[in-house]
Amino acid sequence: MRLIEILLFLSPFAAFAVLRLVLPERGLPAWVLPAFGAAVVAIVAMLLVYWSSESGDGNQTYVPARIEDGRVIPGHAAPR
């Protein structure tokens, strides 16, 4: 888990280093800013979809999946 966090932290620095190695003398290509803007818009849209997804009622609690009589009973929400 810690390795994933470190890689996620270092990935923008690695992308910048690759960009500088590939294009050492020129500035940023024209496609970088629109691509970054599209990525930000996509992330915000995904966060809004996730936020508005059905998360259950506040008066319910999650009952995890279990095995009864050799059958798997899936997890579900139940009243408190």
C-alpha cells in the first residue's frame, strides 16, 4: 500500500522529467493544457457521479455477505 502511495506521489515528477527529456529546448506542446483541462473536467465529473450515487439511507446499516446452509447471502442494507 505504501508503495502505491509513493508511486502516485512521484508520477507527476516522472512525467515532467520525461517531458523535459523528450523536448529539452521547447516549451510545453499545445496539446498539454487542453489535455490537462479535459482530465480535470473528467475527474470532477466522476466525483459528482460518485457523490450522487445511491449510498443508502442514513437509518440503515450494512450487513455483510454471509454463508447460510451452503448458500451465499449477499450483503445488504438493513434497518438499525
